[in-house]
Amino acid sequence: MNAVRAQVTVDSVTQRLKAPKGSFYHRFASRDALLGELRLKTVLAYQEGFVAAIEAGARCGASHPALGAPASGRRAAIAAL
């Protein structure tokens, strides 16, 4: 992960997107802010998919202790991880 992180620069992002560097800094305070937001969005998307899979299993009658909790409780438990 650190090797990939080291390769991500403001210049590499703006060149890849063909966007002005000023537009990058208008949206993100720094490269680390971009990486933090990307990580957060990735984790949240994974968690949403995980909850959807659990809920789909519950609708199919799958048996698992976590399925006994209300969906909001499962979401809170997953978000706490």
C-alpha cells in the first residue's frame, strides 16, 4: 500500500484526469486528503455491500447469529469495525 501511496502525486492525478492543478486544490486540501477520502469511500462501499449480502441471506432464510439483529444494528456493528 505504501508503494502505491508514494506513486500518487497531485501531478500524477491532475495529468491522468487532464485537469488543472488548481481544480484539485479547490476540491482537496492535499494529496493526503484525497487518499483519505478515497479510503473512506472504499470502506463504506465495502460495508454497504457486506450489509446487503447479509440482508439478502436473511431474505433467503439463511441462518446466522448476526441475522437476528435488526438491520440498523448490523450496520452500526459493521461501521464500528
